[in-house]
Amino acid sequence: MESTELEKLYQLYAKELLFYALSFTKNKSDAEELVSDAFYQLSMQETFPSHIKFWLFHVVKNKFIDQERKK
């Protein structure tokens, strides 16, 4: 994936993902970390997931669940 495509996707979805992550974490820095992790995982994909927005939200939710299990 090219960085310009990733930047466009970040501009489209980052704010919405941040609010979604905040609903779980109740902490801005933790929410920002979840969003950052989701976009990092997206950047590591060889091809685009078929529904990128849904995929990003799914990654944020699963990362949060994984963090809670570790606690």
C-alpha cells in the first residue's frame, strides 16, 4: 500500500475511529494508540481489505479486547 493512500484513509477514518476507541478506553492516549495500531496493521497488509472502514473498526475493537485480557 502506498503512503499517500494510507494518508487519505487516515484523513477519512481517524477521527471516527478515535471516537469509537474512546468509547471503550475512556482515555485519549489509549484510544490514540488503538487507532495508530489499526493503521499500522493496515499499512502491513499486502492488499486492501474488502471493507476498509469495517476492518479498521474491527481491529480497534479486537486490540482493546486483547489489552483488557492482558490486564
